[in-house]
Amino acid sequence: MEIFALTILSVLAFIGLTYLASSFFSSAKIKMSNMGYKLIIYAPEHSCSGLECLVRQLYLDRIPERLMTDGKVYLMIPEGETEAYRIATALKKVYPLEVLPVANNILYDIKEGY
């Protein structure tokens, strides 16, 4: 009976040490392979309700790492969207996020058919 208990404890200890080692190596920061790409997201008007969820989900799913970007998400918020800008500044404290000014002459207007 004693041998059986020692065998069970040894197996559980081995599983625990294996799990500890795998979690340690997976949590170690992997150097981002920056290929020069930048992930730019244009937040349309009145989209502040889903903005925080979008940014959190991007980093939870490691999208910038998978797309081989520089690790930042560049966010373009339309002028006058103070609530979305407030959310973005709060998220900048947690995630590598950059808020870009909207250049209307660069973006195409869908209504004009460009």
C-alpha cells in the first residue's frame, strides 16, 4: 500500500513539475519579429461601445504578434469622439497603443465611390 501511495505521489509531482516548466517557458516573452508592418485600426463614428473589447481581444489573441507587427496597435479615432478618445487613453496605460490623428484627405470616402 505504501508503494502504491508513493507511486501516485511521484506521478503527481512529475505532472506538477512538467506543468510548472511549461507555464514558465510559455510566459517568457518571445521577441517580436518586427517585419516593419503596423496594425492600424480605424474606429468608425459611434463605435466607442465596442472599442475597449476590440483592443483587449486583439492583445488576448496575440494578433500583433501573429501578424509580425511592431507590437503596437495604432488606433485612428474620428474627431469629436471624446468618449472613444477617453477609452483609448485609458487603454494606453495597459496596452501598447498609439492614437493617431485622423487625416481625412488620406482616407477614402465610401460615399463618393473612390
